[in-house]
Amino acid sequence: MPKVLTSFLLLSGTAMVVASIAPVTTAQTPGPTPPAQTNALFQPSGQCMTCHNGVTTPSGEDISFGTLWRASMMAHAARDPYWQAGVRREVTDHPRAQAAIENECSRCHMPMAHVQQQALGRQLSVFANLPAGGNAAADPLAVEGVSCALCHQIKSDALGSKASFTGGFVVDTTTPLEARQMFGPYQVDKGRTSIMRSATGLLPTEAPHIQQSEVCATCHTLYTHALNAAGEATSEFPEQMPYQEWLHSEFRATESCQACHMPVVTQPTPITSVLGEPREGVSRHDFRGANFLMLGVLNRFRADLGVVARPAELDAAIARTKAFLQSRTATVSVERAELVRGRLEADIVVRNLAGHKLPTAYPSRRAWLRVTVHDGQGRLVFSSGEVEPTGAIAGNDNDEDAGRFEPHYREIRSRDEVQIYEAIMGTETRAVTTGLLSAVSYLKDNRVLPRGFDKRTASGDVAVHGDALDDPDFGAGEDRVRYSIEAAGAGGPFTIEVQMWYQSIAYRWAENLRGYRAAEPQRFVSYYDKMASESALMLTRAARTVSP
């Protein structure tokens, strides 16, 4: 049995954390939380919606905080079937640590229930607190995900330090209810303070830290310690580092996490429907991210998963997510294209618009280039990076063979070479893995860097790995790839088109769950099979015509 287990999962845009604790046996797995204990520290989201829904801007946009939130991945942190499948995989692989894994996986996916149980000196089980067989959850707060009362009670203590990462947020659990604070960006007058205290028991308190990136970093900066073959904890592994990537970019001086993911309203707008006064810089609480696929899964299989958000609300969230990805993530261009001795040669440039690596966070995410060339008659001369109905990428070594992966390319000359921007994890023996508690290093990390990111001075936590490190055309904010395509025998003019595609759950990450016979992995794989053809989204495109 390992002496200390430190690990966590961030699945589908929210986090699961296993803090440094002594592992316990499966027999010690905690049971459901008694319902009578659930409201001591937190109020359910419905309590907040009483005043913070029905909010519109002067131009008529509905920005009701509760409505936007309940259609987000934050609200579905505990109901996320991919996260549930991932937890089941890890406890299957490491059964002696099941209770420890479940307890700490709940830290950021079931945070209110977790904090409540932690305050009582107890552990929280993931699976015992999920609805089953048509029954309600044992602890209703467990399935509320990352809710209002959690984020707005995070204190400023140690924010930005390593102690705050990996779910190290601090919530006051000792002050009596009538004196506890609820943090927000605005000063609240005595009258409105009285209203909020009567509704929630909490004291609204102006606190600028709530709008800082460091709040997000508490769950979105994640370190793991893998378990080796002997069951011992190994070296620290930086599994997800969007905050550190942002710190090493030029965006740290211009835009916070919230600036992109909770964009502000440009008009003064009330934050409550009850006695609200217009406020400057009101943030939309839609938490727009990148996981359009999981939002679609939640909507389509809503009855199975107990989804509360209405179908139209999730449809709107999916549309916002896709629009966000297609406008705020990347551009591509064909900057040089010419015929040279029977070959069409082109320089394709990818530019990252985001304030972190593209893609970032949970390593199931990938982006890639789909490049085609047609001749003067419209016939296909060349194709690289086509996505298949299964969600696999044609020609990608990793999708064809779990033990291999596609390298980073400086030049592509054949159809079976694909430029894929991704993080590939490796075990102690440098075998490719999608198991988070098996990963000790990156075998490849060529995700496109943000502007201002110097790969030579980057810390090991956010380093570039593999061939991209020595590629002079892979640097701050962009990657340049040469395509050299056989065109002899075809007639021009030739049209070269480049598209950049994205998946939040790559084919291999879903496929590797297929071998686990437990209910949660099998359920997710069945969902993925039904929606695989919808798993990829084109982010951007460009084209250029070349005459002989």
C-alpha cells in the first residue's frame, strides 16, 4: 500500500482532486451523507436564484445568473458521465485506494458536500452520493456541482500559492452562520445586506479577489502523484496548468480567466431582480468553455443523468460554447504557396488567440489541421487530418494503436501524417497512457503556445515536450508547418484549404474506457458511440489558390 496518495482528475472542464492523504481500503469506503447535515454551511442554488434570476440588461439580454449557471459544466460537475467513468476507472485500477480517491475526487466535483463532510471529520463517497434507480441523491448538495454558495465563499487565503492549487481553496467552516461572509465584487448597502442575510444567513462582503484568476486556479491547477507498479507514489506530475500557462504569457497583464470565460456586460446592469441597482462590469455567469460535446451528452441523455437545466437552456449553452471556440481560440492562414518541381509547397500558420495553451487543461483535448488540395477540375489530390465517423482522425497513430502517438511535424509530405496539437502522457516505462494515476511525464506536448510564452524559459510545469521544443517555427503564439504535396500529373489551378478542428474528448480517451466492464465506463462509451460523429468542431479555416 502506498504511503501517500496525491492525485486528481479534471474531466470535461471541472476538477476532481485527491489530496495528500493516507490511502484506505475499499472496506472503508464511506457511505451516503445524512440529509439532515447538508445545509449547515451552504445554501442550494435555488435560494440564490430567488433574487439573482430574472436579471436583464438595458438592451434586453437575459443574464439571469442561475439560468446561465445551471446550463454550464460547472453545474454538472457531479453529473458529468465522463468524470464518473474516469473515477470508476481509477478505483478499478487502484482498488486499495478507492475511498481516498472517491473522497478527494469529490473536492472539486462535489465541493459543497465535500467541505461539509470535511468539517465534520468525514470522507465523502462519489458513487454513494449519485442518484441511482430513480432515487434522489443522498446529499442534494453533492449533485449541485460547483455552485453559487461554494465559489462566493472562497476566501483570499493563500490564493495564487501552491497551497491553494489542487483543490486547496479555503472556505470558512468555523464562524457561526450569522457571521459568515459571501464574497462579491460590489459594496452592498445596509438595506440590501439585510435582505440577503434574511434569505441566506450570509453577510454580503465586497472582495476584489473574487474576480481574480487565482480563484479559478484553485481547482484548475492540478498536480498528481501516480501509483507505480509497486503501489508507491512517484514524482509530482503537472497534469493541468492553464493558470501557469497564463502566468507565462502576455495575457497576465491584460486579461483574467474571468474576462474570457465570464465576459462582462458593457452596460450598467442590476445584479438582482429585487431592488437591484445598475452596476458596472457585471459578469455573465455562463462559464463558457470548450466542452460542447459533454453539454450535448447531458442534453440528449438528460433523463439518465438527472439533468435539471431545460433543453432550450442547454441548446443555448452549446451554441455559446461553439461560437466562443470559433471566435476566440485560433486563426489559420496559408502564407506561402507555390509549385516547385511538381510539388505544391505551402506554409500554414496557426495562431493561438487564447491566454493559455491551445488546447489546455484536461489532456483528453486535442486540436489538429485538416488540409486538402483540389485540382482545377475539383478532384481531391491530397487530404490529411480527416475526422472519421467514430471520432478518430485518419492517419493518427494513437487512434490506430493505443501504444503509439503521432509526432510533432515541421513538414508534412504524405496523407498519413497529421499535425495534432495535444498532450500525450507516459508511464514510468514511457508507455503511452490515458490513466491519470499512471502518468509520470509527457511524451509529447506541442499544444500551441499563447502570445508572450517563451518555451526556453518556461518552468517544467508548462514545458514543451517532444520535437516541438527544438522546432524554430514553433514559438510564442503560433506554429508554422510546411506542406509539400505531390502534384505531378494533376492540372491546376490548385486550391489548398486548411481547417483547424477540435475535440474535447479524443477518440483514444473514450476508447480506452471500453475495456472497463463497470456501469459508468460502459454507459459513457455507449453515449460516445451515439455522438461520436458530433465530437469534433471546426474552429477556423483558410484557403488559397495556386496557378501553375
